[in-house]
Amino acid sequence: MDGIHAHDIGTILDQDGVAIRTGHHCTMPAMERLGVPATARASLALYNTRDEIDVLVGALGKVREILG
């Protein structure tokens, strides 16, 4: 989400009960080279349900409404 800081994304998703990873993810040199201050990453696995993914997508829509 261009123009929205990863930590802001994480905070808004957290309010909807969605946990994601935000920050440097141990790749600070690469991020500095690319000019990226931080990233937000959702980790999905086989055990995630369709409902959980729907909540994630809805929460991302909320981020766009508030900050986009």
C-alpha cells in the first residue's frame, strides 16, 4: 500500500484481530538500498480458513478507507 507506513497497517489490522509482521524482517540492507522504510507481511498457511482470509481482506480495506 503505497504511501502508508507498515506500522500503521499493522496497528489497524490489530484492531480487527488480524496479526501481521511489520518492520525490517532482518533485511535492513536490502530495504535501505530499495528505499523502503518497512514492510507489512501476512503469513498464510494451510490451516488458515477462508473466513480468516476474508477478515484480513476486510481489514486491509479498512486501512485504505482510513489512510488511503
